[in-house]
Amino acid sequence: MKIRQIELTDAERKALDHGYKHGKTASYRKRCHIILLKSDGRIAKDIAQITDTNIQSVYNWLNRYDAEGIQGLQTKAGQGRPRILD
């Protein structure tokens, strides 16, 4: 079984660490944490347990990070429930 590795530059690690500690939303902080844990060599099963999510979500965020970088971890406009009141 091949374990997927993520190599981060110092700038990427610093940006993800800042997002993990100071991110605007809990979901963004969790996504940054997932990428940081994976870059430390942890397996998806362990990351899923640590972040209280499922393994497929871990892989989905890893793929999105690979494709779009740290900007891909943000929740995109139009996602989630629409506002009830303006």
C-alpha cells in the first residue's frame, strides 16, 4: 500500500498553520489541520479520527488542496444553506 505524501514549502506550512490557528471558520481551520497532519506523514484513517471526520473527506480535501492550493480549502460561494433573512 502506497502512502500519499504531501511536501510543503516553509511558506505553505506557515500559511496553513496560520489558517489552522486563526482561520475565520471552524471548517477552514479543520481543513488546514488535515493538510498539516498529512504533511507530517500521518495516514488518512488517523487524520479522520483526530479531526472527527471520515476518510473520504480527508481525501477530498487533499485532492482539492493539490488542485487549488490553500485557496481551495475555503468554502466557495453558493455552498451551504441560503440565508433565511437579509
